[in-house]
Amino acid sequence: MLDFDDDASRREKCFTTIAQLPAYVDPKQPPSKKSPFSAIVNHPFVHTVEVLLPEEVYSSIKDSLDPKVQKLRYARVFMSPSALLEGDFFNTYIKTGNILMISEGRSGSDNVYTLKDGILKLELGKEVYERTGLTGKPIRSGGRKHAKERYLVEINLRLPSMLHGKKGFDRIVWAFKNVLDHSVAWLFYDLAPGTNGISEGDPTLKGNHPQIIDCDVSRTHHHNIIAPSFSETTFTEASSENILKEDSENLSEWLAMVALGSPRVSKDDKIDPYLSGYSVSDDGPVRSTNIVSLKWHGFVPASWILDLFISVL
């Protein structure tokens, strides 16, 4: 997941949600402000989605799943930041449209740009930031030694003042044309209903000639996998923090091992215990089962993941 949140600790975290799913979820109006739906919505830029299902469950839903899940596709396009503010593209996709865009680069070291809900975020190094003359806020380094200062600039391009001829907007245009003047690769996804990622009426994205990328599902079958008894998992709001933490970590570790295709979770694994001490948590009965992995890798918007989640409920 790609984000610019200012995480001072820079340590990996396992976020756990305890919630009871409603008896019925309206696909057209999911409760996106409630858990676990909010956890999906709050991560707009995702590069990999994986669903793990018992083989018998997958067999029972596979024929109905494909028609329900919209085919995932997005575009790769080369544009300079100033091109975002020009003509038809600016008016169609930013002022009135609803798109997601993220530029090439690595957050924390490169200049990286994202666009969501009309808000353009620029993560810049100190030297470039000072040359632009734009107003931003420092990004904490999280205690990393020798980390160079970096700044985050947020620009709401949907504000009424964001028009050519306005003083503040012209300053942004100047910074883009004189400092951030390099063409970079962007990933583009149109969130408008019925577009399927790219509008059929505008395959060239207002003359920018993108590369259309189809993101197909990858299916992997894992046989004889030792699985914990999920029915024995009793997460409640009254559970102690230590028990909740331990159970969450065990489950997260098991999911990661299956996703990686590790032989450590196979019933037939014969690894020397001196080389690996991992074992599936045995707080409850364990059993071996066949698991199917469905994986999508590319530029995946939260709205698409939410539709997928509702489809497999």
C-alpha cells in the first residue's frame, strides 16, 4: 500500500479489526464508514490484492464470482505535472471527474506525486521544495539516521480559486513549468461509473496516448495446507490485549506463509526443527486442507477491492 502518512516510528504494524458483519450488505451502498469496510476505503493506492479461499468454497462460488467482479484495468501514461493543469484533461478529469493517479518513484527518496479526490500531493526533497516556492509541511524521518529533509505539499485543485489567471494558481503553474518540469510515468484509473478504469469515449486520455494495462487474476492451488481452526477463534472486545495481539500475529504469520507458498505450512513438510521452529498455532484443532489463492497485481483502487470483498462474502 502506498501512502504519505507521517509515520514517526517506521515500524511494521498489524492492524486488527473486531466487528460483526451485517446480515446483508447492499453492493450499491456498502457501509464504508464501518469496519472492516473502512479499512479498505482508507487505503486508496494498493498494488496487490490476494484472496485465500478453501478449495471447496472457491469451487462453489467461482462460476458466480467472475460476472460479479469487474475486470481490472488501468493506464500507464507519461505526463509532466504541468500537463495535469492544461485544457481538457484538467477540466474533464480533475475539476469534474473522479480519478486516481500516482507517479513513478519511491516514497522517502524520490519526488513522488499522487492525485485523489482532486487533491494533488507532492512529496519533495528539500532543495526542490524550496525552489518551487510552494507551501508545505515537513515529513518526519521516523528517527532514520542521515535522512534528508523532505516536504509534503497538498493542493486541492477543485477549489474555485484553482483557475488560470488566479494569482495562487498561476504560482503553481509556474512551479510546475520551471521546477517540476520533467515528464514522469503515472498510473491512471478513472473511478467514474461505467468506465471500467478507462473511459471508452476517451481512450487517449485527451491526447496523452496511454498504455492500457489489463490486470488478470492469478490462481494458485496450495495442497495439503495445515490450517488453524478458525471456528475456535474467539476475538471479542473483552479479550485481553495480550491475547488479541498473540492471536492476531499468529494468524497474520500463517496468512503470510501461505501467500508466499512456504513449505512450512504443508502437511508433508519434513524440515529439521533446528533449521525452522515455525509451526501452525495449535491452540485449537488443526487440519490439512486445499487452498486456492486469487491474486491481482497492478494499480488497484479501494473501490474495486470493496466490490471484490462484498462479492465473496
